[in-house]
Amino acid sequence: MTVLDERPTGLDEAARAALFTAARTANTFAATPVTDEQLAQVWELTRWAPTAANTQPMRVLYVRSPEAKARLIPHLADTNRDRAAGAPVTAVLALDDRFHETLPTVAPFMAGMQPVLEEDAAMRAEMAGYSAALQAGYFVLAVRALGLAAGPMGGFDKAGVDAEFFAGTSWRSHLVVNIGYPGEGAFRPRLPRLAPEDVVRFA
């Protein structure tokens, strides 16, 4: 792990554009393959970003073989099927309902919460949902940071995906993200963003 200086200089304008201001959701993808190394790097970046008490509940399934895509696509909304079919890789982001089992490793100071969370499924679900959502955002930024395009999609049958890929496990799907290099007509016109004066206050 690289240790940052205590006074980070921040990203330059090109990096900010790649992550935020110029980046957009991709709807089509080129046939250029995405390598195992690139996918490993996506997770390598994602895993360092903060989660509540360092719980790290998100899990990732990379779907890219024709056979696996054929199992996934029927569970997607009609408008998302062609997008996933054309993407070199589709990541199913899941949360692990048994994330508390790793607390002694990732958050030793929270080890005492392990039996509490074992008994309280609602608390586990709330904690996992919050941090997995954070990690999903980090995942999209990690894809962009590596020069790839991301196409996150919430339109899918979660129960169907879980039954197809995660039966008998504690993983539960919560977002699908297409990954690759943008294809022809990949990006729609930029939609408006709310102005700072409408959403930001200082106290």
C-alpha cells in the first residue's frame, strides 16, 4: 500500500475530468477485451476506500463468458439486456449478509459486535446496505480511473440474479455494472446537474 503524504496535493484537472466532470455512463461498448489484470486493478483501488468501521461488505462477481452472460441477461430489464450483451464484462456487485464474520480481521476493535450482529439480521442488513452502496460508487470511479467506461444499472431482478448465481451463499446482488471501452454512440448528452446554490449550505 502506498502511504500518502499528510498534505496531499490533489488530482490534476485531467484526472478530475476522467473521474467526474467529463465521465458519463456508457451505453454501448467496443469489442476490445478487458483483461483479468484490469479487473483485479479495479478491485485493488476499490478496496482501499472507506466503509463504516471498515466492514467492507461488498463482493464482486465478474460475468463475461457467453454462458454466464446467457444466465444473467434474462434477469435484466429489457432496456438493459443489449447493453450487458455488448459489454466485455458485466460486474454483479453484491453485499455479503455474513460480513460480520470477517470483523476480527478487518475491524478488530469491532470484534465484540460479532455476536450482536449474528442475532440481529436487520442491523446487519442496514450496515451492509450502507457500506456496500458506498463501495459501489467507489467501484465505478475505480473503473474510470483505469481508463475504462462504466455502465451501472439498477434495473434487474435481484431475486432472480441471486437464485441464478448466489444460491446457497450469503451474497445478495444490489447493482450491475457493465465494464469496457466505449463503443459507437456510447454516451448520451450530459443531463443537467443541480446548482450549488440549490443544494449546498454552510453553517
